[in-house]
Amino acid sequence: MAAQAQAPAKAPAGSTAQCKDGTYSSAAKRSAACAGHRGVKTWYGTSAAAVQTQSPAVTATGAAPTTGEPSKTPATPENPVKPAPSGTQK
């Protein structure tokens, strides 16, 4: 396993790699980082400190805040569609 470097202070938030052309990537996997940028120069990794993928509200409560809008997440066996409640509550 390769050692992971710490992202420099000048790197954009959420950076997981610096590319050989000097740009930064936030890809979760090294194999996907820096495609089209001559490859990875330095890999910082995907630790929770390196990549913020959830809002503080989700991190604190474990559930995303509701917006009243339908979900845009496709249904999968891990994320089944739940039937809408019939009628209205009073």
C-alpha cells in the first residue's frame, strides 16, 4: 500500500490528488483521478478529512434534510422506492 501525502493548504477543498499538469482532482479513486491531465503526480487519498461528500447536517444527524421535493436518487435494491402514503394527515 502506498503512503498518502497530506494535501497542501493551497489545494482546493476536497482535493484527493495533484495532477502532473499542476491541476487538482477530487476523484474518489486514484485510477479515475487526473484522466486527461497526464496522470497523478501526488495522491492525497480519500480519507474523511480529504473528501467532504456530505453536508454537516447529514454528518451530524445521519440523515439528509428534507426539501419536500421528490428524490432524484434512482431506486436500487439498496435504495427501494417506498410507496407514497395514501390520503393526508390531519
